[in-house]
Amino acid sequence: MTFISKTMFNRRRSQLSHLAVFVMLALNVQARPANISALKDKHPNTSKEDNEILPPDHLNGVKMEMDGHLNKDFHQEVFLGKEMEEFEEDSEPRRNRKKLIEIFTKVDFNKDRSVSAKEMQRWIMEKTEEHFQEAVRENKLSFRAVDPDQDGHVTWDEYRVKFLASKGFNEKEVAEKIKKNEELKLDEETQEVLESLKDRWFQADNPPADQLLNEEEFLSFLHPEHSKGMLRYMVKEIVRDLDQDGDGKLTLAEFISLPMGTVENQQAQDIDDDWVRERKKEFEDVIDANHDTIVTMEELEEYMDPMNEYNALNEAKQMIAVADENQNHNLELEEILKYSEYFTGSKLMDYARNVHEEF
């Protein structure tokens, strides 16, 4: 079962009759069980602090979401790191241009006024580490919230009480019922999410298993990218959701088929051009490392590992290729400013004005 469901992207509707074989595969899938995002939507009054004890919908610096969607913000996350918030769409273009020039000078490690793939790789690894450290800082606060006796360990029951309290249940009543081993009257959706979280909880419990999570294990529970074992578990969950024939591998048809559980009636769902094109390209060019038209769990795990240096180098080359207008396999300042929207999400006006003077 997948835990997280990202809000569906705005879709440009159009039927792709020439991909009918993929449509037929999509029509046979069943809707997903309840997920955490759905619960958050059902409880709009839930505070940010409450939601911080739940695995997040989105993992910064990871190429795929927990529900199998491609991370649309990945390039910006690994280029900007913790500075992402500084490039807001409504911020002043001249300020953004100046900030982007500053970033360029930092990426250009050897100061030759161009960025090579190796320099971009080094930068990507640094920015990914920033996301990791931010997750560690946030985890300290989240762990304190679920460790009421401050003994450095959290039991499943302690977490369960805090989780249900964040969903509007009376914390004292829930704690008393759990202590007396009495039945909790939960709606079906909440129960399913709780069971999913329990599976995830025990996966994060490092051997020798003691059914308790310390702060480091709780970090893996919330952020599977911090643990090889939990990253592997996350990959298995994604494959299980997308794998329609149950062989433990993904074909292109399975990978680009409609996301399961996004609509009640799959027959009524149009296929989106961008969804198919983007996922097809990612599958063939990046994820399927040996180009045998099949993606194994091992290949998907390698693809999703944010600290994989080989992936970072490939990503660096792809990012350079997007803006490399003079085809010299490096990035110049003019190029990165011209393609600022790709790197920062913010489009700069008059990007080339006084570039050399400012630089």
C-alpha cells in the first residue's frame, strides 16, 4: 500500500488513441486504499505541528514521490537547496537575477566562468545534503512531540495515540482505551492508514527489533531516503502499486499507465499527454539503466537514492544539456540566466542585461 498521494497535477485533457494498449492496462487496476494525504484533506483544521508526526507527502531531493509520481521540483531542489524559498514567483526579478549570479559563482568552483558536469555534480551533492540536514532538524522536533516521557524511545502505542489525537480523537480517551486493550472505533479510512503506518513503523525498527523507535529510527520512519533499508521498502511499495502483473518488475506500459486510485472510474479518466511523455522519457533514458525495457527494484532503488554520486553526475549532465546552447558541455552565466525558470522556477526578465558587468 502506498502511504502518500500527491495532489494531482492540472491536466490538459486529450485522448491518446495511439496508446490504446496502455489504456487497456490502466483499465484493469483497482483503486488504492486510503492514504495519509486523504486523511489530511478530511481534517483541514489539523495543525502543521500535528502533520509533522506523519511521513511527509513530499521528500526534497528525491526523484520520485512516495505514490510513484515524478518529482516535478527535483531540478530546483538539487540546484537551490535550502534557498528554494528565496525564488518565489512574485519576487523581484532583479533580486532573483543577482541571487542566481551569486549561485553561479559558487557552483563555478575553479572560477573559469563556466560550470562543468563535475562542478554541477559536486553542487548537487551539497544541496542534497542541505535537505538531509533540514530533515534531521525537523525530526528532532517531531520526535519530541511523540515521546511524551522523554525516554529517548517511542512505542507504537505512544505514536498511535499522538496520531489519532492529530486526527481529532480525544488523546486521553484513546490512551486509556489502548492501555486497557479496548477496541478503538475508527472509520475504515483511518484504520487503513493506521495499519499502513504500523507496517512502516516496524520496517523502521532496526535489528535487533525491540518494537521501539529511537530518534534515528524515527527519522527513517518519516524520511525513508535517510536509510537504505527504508528506501528499499519505499521502492517495494511503489513497485507493488504500479506492477499490474505481479512479477515484481515494471514495464514501460505499467510505468506510464494512469495513477491508481486517482479517480473512482478509470474508464472515465483521460490520459494526459505530458504524463505519458515525461514518464516514458524518464523510464527509457534514466531509470532503465541497462536498457532492457524492464525496470527492476534494484534499478529503481538506484534511481531514487538521493546520495548516489553516479546519479548526481547524470543529473548534472542532463541539467547542463537543457541550457547548453553553444554545445560545449558546460554552462555559461548567460545560459543559466536565460533558462532560469528551469533551475529556479522563476523566470527572469531581461536576463542578459548587464550580465558581464554584474558578474
